[in-house]
Amino acid sequence: MAERAPGKETKAKKKPAELSKEFIKIIKEWQKLEDDTIKFSEEIMKKSKNKLIKLTMDMIRHDSQKHKVMQQMLIDSVTKEPFVLAPEDLNVIGAGLNEHLAAEAKSLELADEALLNSELFVTRYVLSYLIADEQKHHALLGKLNELKRATVFVT
Ligand SMILES: [Fe+2]
Ligand SMILES: [Fe+2]
């Protein structure tokens, strides 16, 4: 992620690697695989009667659909309109961001506590997935919060 201070744009700036053909090629190839993953997950969901297997496949299917949308955003940011994150954008998420961060941190605490109080494979399996997700949410918000404090202009 390239960062620069506001108003310090130079005309001689080197093109980002994302504008190479290679980058788009990789993302498009990856995006196609998401369709395979969705198909495999659906096939197993149809075949299995087990709730845990169905849940796992459903989560993978959902995640893959989400990945496709995110990959498309990456593709569009190169082929259509670049991503820009201005200090004003971060101001909009404003004070609510801290509360959101706190809620995610509390969720993570509860999830860890639940894991400590569990011993069955299936419980721990589901909890581990949830913990990874909650950590992810907290980390994503944390990154936005850092940017907000630094008030940098990011592309
Ligand atoms: Fe994926
Ligand atoms: Fe969360």
C-alpha cells in the first residue's frame, strides 16, 4: 500500500505494480477458482446430512462469494477507478469506530473464554473459526484506526 502526504504528488511517480498485466492475471485466475470452491461446497452440502459438515461447507461457500466480490473490487480499482482513502472518508467513520473496535475486542474476549471452557472437538472447531473471524474484524478496524490517527492520504 503506497502512502503519501497530502499535496505531495509528483508527476514522475512510478506506476504501481498493480497496473502490471501480471497482477490482474493473478487475481482473475484466483477469482475463477472461487467458482470451483463454491461448486464443491454445494456438492458436499447436498450429499452430507451432517450439520457440522454442512456448516463448514456453507461458511466456505459464503467466504468464496465474498472473496469474489473483493477480487472484483481489486480488478475494478485497476481497470476502472482507483481506490482512494482520504482523511474525510475516515472522519465519517469517526467516533463510532472506537466503539466498534471495543465491541470486536469484547467479542474476541468472550470467544477466547468460551474456548477455554470447552473440550469437545466440534465446539472447539466452530469456536476456532469464530475466533479467527473476530481477530480479522478487529485487525481490519485497527488498521483503519491507525490511518485515522495518522491522517494520511492513501491510494
Ligand atoms: Fe477464496
Ligand atoms: Fe466481529
